[in-house]
Amino acid sequence: MAKLQPLHPTVPLTAFNRGKASKIFAEVKKSGPTVVLKNNEPECVLLSPDDYNALIERVCDAELLHTAEERLKDYDPAKTIPFEEVAARNGIELATPNKTTKKTLDDARIGKDMSRPIGTVDELWNDLNT
């Protein structure tokens, strides 16, 4: 893993021993991530709960995108089975969609290639780092 370079505001670990924790936490919520230094080296990063949740969500999205890309590497449209055929093989009757539903489904598919992911892991990674 790459060594963390303090690009964000920093605070020495000793500031916590001096009773400044509340002030530091308030600043993290206001200004964003803060790197805690121990012996002038990055020791940890403080994040607000909102920033942490956003980061975890983006990481999970990147992992899902990677999984989808891996699964689509061997995707061959010629080997797929239409849903209607799967339902028929399993004795499932499908309700006939009304005109409104059919139009909505058709409109949702126009111009979309559902066999390709919307972005790549590299594109998402670059987005995370900008």
C-alpha cells in the first residue's frame, strides 16, 4: 500500500492529550479529513461519519463494478435465454403487460446496451482520486 502523504490538514497526536479533542472533531466535521501525526508520521485519518459513509459507499460501488466486469468478461448474448422462455420452461405464466407498462419498459431500453457496464474500475478509481 502506498504511504499516506498528508494532503489534508494535520494535527499532532499530542493535541488529544491537551484536551483539544472536541475542537479537533468539530474541525473535522467542518473541514473534512484530518491526518493525525505521531512522531511527524501519519498515524491515522479522522473522518466525519458522513465522509466515512460516503467513502464506504464508493468503495462498495467500486467492488460491485469490478464484480460485474469480471462476470461480463465471458458474457455471450448468443448463450442467453430470454426470460419468457425461462418462465415457460418452469411453468410460470406471465401476465400480459398493459399498454402503459409495455411503453414504459420499451422507453427504458431505448439507446441502452444493457450488456456493457457503464464505467470501468479504472474510471471509478480515477473519479475517487479527483
